[in-house]
Amino acid sequence: MPGESRAKKTKTSKAKTKTVKLWGGRFASKTARTVEAFTESISFDKRLWRYDIEGSIAHAKMLGRQGIIPEKDARSIIRGLKRIAEKITVGRFVFREELEDIHMNIESALIEDIGPAGGKLHTARSRNDQIALDLRLYLRDETEEVTGLIRGLVAGLLDLAEKRMGDAMPGYTHLQRAQPVLLSHHLLAYAEMLGRDIERFSEALKRTNTLPLGSCALAGTSLPIDRDYVARLLGFESVSKNSMDSVSDRDFIIEFLCDASVLMMHLSRLSEEIVLWSTTEFNFIELPDAFATGSSMMPQKKNPDVAELARGKTGRVYGNLMGMLTIMKALPLTYNRDLQEDKPLLFDTVDTVKAVLRVLSEMLPAIKFKTERLLAAATEGFSTATDIAEYLVKKGMPFREAHGVVGRLVLYAAGSGKTFEALGLDEFRSFSPLFDASVFGLLTPGRSVSSKKSLGGSAPRQVKKQLRARKLLLKKKSRARVATSSAGVRKGPAGPFEK
């Protein structure tokens, strides 16, 4: 009976795969157990299973369409691969270390399931171009997800900036109070940084979206494959041009790690300010209980651990980038086993970046800003000194001279224990006859902020313009992302899985 035949065939295949590897024809003795443990990658590359099966289905379709293997074998392979996908999805698939990697685990299971026809799947391909394909498919999806999470964080910053439009705070240089700014302006600075991150990931995605499959081990194949057809099935925008480069190229991973490092640097800067602002010394914000932790010894403590961990994980991502650059720096063409080490670095970066983006996006809206304290800090420290210098410039005094006049005025006020607001007109005029009563209209943070009307400045009108522009751009990019997805760049097991 057909069922019995398949059962016998499976039993025989299982017995074989316990002792003979799919590449074992050249070898007279089996691999040492220590070598199997040392060289295996299935413990971490099994997360690529979906992409491996997706690429294999597309490859099988092409082989059948081109007449390289019989159509009935191609259909049998595709059905077998889908059954394997179902088993993995429900947790009934056993990944075996002795089969080394995700490719060999799936191919071995396929042969066990459908018999010798399963051995035809690897026609006109190598694990070298197969892993390059899996990584590009994986990174294509992860890049889309990361940029989506960045957009979510930007949207949160924009929402917060809109709600805090009237709040002034001190702006800093050298971590010293410099000039009053709007809190919204400060928050929008991070929206700008993250906007550039979105652009960087989007640009990298274009270079990731290239099909390497068909390059085989390094030289291509003599068989009549159709790489353009496979590219269409998998939603790739282009096909790689040089087979030797295709199997050894990891630029797309390095570029992702570079972009992730810049992103984490921006998130670390935001986290650092959250840490500073939550201190008693600054006292600008109160962290939500749900996003802070306590001390096991000191009952009064409320620690900004989320922000601190986000800051700390930045070094981890930097380390992954340096690790990848070091792996690649002296590799001769083409594939070398060193490249197996790219995946832990990539996977860890993807997981870390997504975790940080998610937790910051949740925490940010729950932060309580202490607006009275922010305003008081913006008032202190002679923060309107530059406004007074520019006041003198408007009256015809050269800026360098005005700078000196106001510097001496600050020295006098500080020595007298007075603020600018506490000085009388006579005291102002003792430093320059150009001062008149109109100078008192410049001395509050609100007036200072309102006067910064230059493009990109901190005046409310300019900040609202920045906010509108960033909102419009965010909406435009979101629409473009949806359009791209519907045009062919699939998410998850679409493409060949669908047909």
C-alpha cells in the first residue's frame, strides 16, 4: 500500500541519516562528535526556517518550470516543504545537531518524507547561496519591522511635543544652561534624529533586496536556471551580478549593524537625558512606577533602570558591528566558514534594537514632566544673556562689543546676587547708553523663546511648523511602506507559500 511504502521509505531514510550526512560521499569515516558540536549552527540558525522553506519552494518551482526536474517532483517537493513548515509551526519538528544547520535539517526531513525526489531540491544551488538568500529574506522583513518601530517612537515624540507646546525649559551646551527653548523643540530634535535613522534603514533595504540564489557555490551553474523568475516569486527588486561576490557578500548585514549602531546611539542619548532629568539635581521629570525599579537595600530609591539598560545595550550593538567587521576584514573570496559567525551578531542586534524601541515607546508617554521646575530652571543662570546681546546689535552695536558688554553685566549681577529681572534701568545703562526700558521685555524665557523666529528655531510658530512637517513626512513614509508591501515585498510566509 502507498502508506506502507512511504513508511518503509521514511524508516530507511532515518536509519541512513543517523550515520551518513548529505555531503558525506567523499568521507570514509564519520565526523568526530566534538567537531559536530563545534561546527553546528542549528542552535541559532533554526530561526531562519521560514525563509529557508520559502526560498526552497521558489527554487523548486523554478526547477520544475525550467524542466530541470520533473514537474511532479517539484510539486511533491513543495507539498513536502509545506508539511515541514506546519510541523515546525506547531512544534513537532525535531532539529538535529548532527545535521549541522537549518538547510540540512530541512532537506534531510524532506528526503525522509517524500523519498529520493527530495534529493533533487538541491539541484543548481549550494548552501553558500542558500544562506545568503535566507539572510536577505530575514533581514528584509526585520528591517521593515525595525523601521515600523522607529516610526512608532517618532509618533510618540510628536504626540508629546504637541501636548507640551507651551512649556519652556533650559537648553544646554556643555551640560551648562545656555538659552531657553521649548520642551517641544527639544523633543523634536530626537524626532529628527530618528527620521534620519528611518532613511538610513530604508536605503539599506534597497541593497538588501537583491537575489543571490543561483550563484551556487561560487561559479554559477551550467543548468538552465531562471534567476529572474525566482526574484519575482520572492519579491526581490534585482538579481546579483557576480556569483563570487554573491556568496561571500555580507555588506548588507554590516550596513544594517551600522544603521542599528547609529540608531542605538540616538536612543542612548535620549535615555541619558531621561536618567539625568529624573535625578533630584535636575528634577525635570518623574518616571512612571511601571518603568522604574527600586533598591533592595534603600527603600527611598526609584531607579531609571529602563533608560540605563537602553544606554548600556548600545555598547552591545556596537560590539556586534565590530565583531562583524573583524570577521570580514581578511576573508579571501569566496565563502569561508567564518561567515557562520555572522548570524549570532545579526540576530542579537535585531532582538536588542527591537526590545529597546518597544520599551521606550511604551515608557515615553507615561513620563510626567514637571513644567514649573522646567520653567524655573529656564529662568535661572542668566539664560537670556544672548537675547540682551542681540538687543544691543539691533541698536547698532557690533556683536563682539555687545558680547563683552553683556558679559560684564552678568559678572556685575552675579557679584551683586541679582538676576537680570532684579536690575534697574540705571544699572543697565551704566554698561551701555543704548539700553532703555524696552530691555525688560526680553528677560523672561517665554519672550526669549518667542523671539527665535529663524527657520528651525525655537519660536512656537517655527516649532509648530517642524511638528507639522515631521507628521506629514511620517504619514507619507507609512503610506509608502504599505504601498511597497502590497506591490510585492511580502511579509512572513507570503510569496511562494501563498500559491
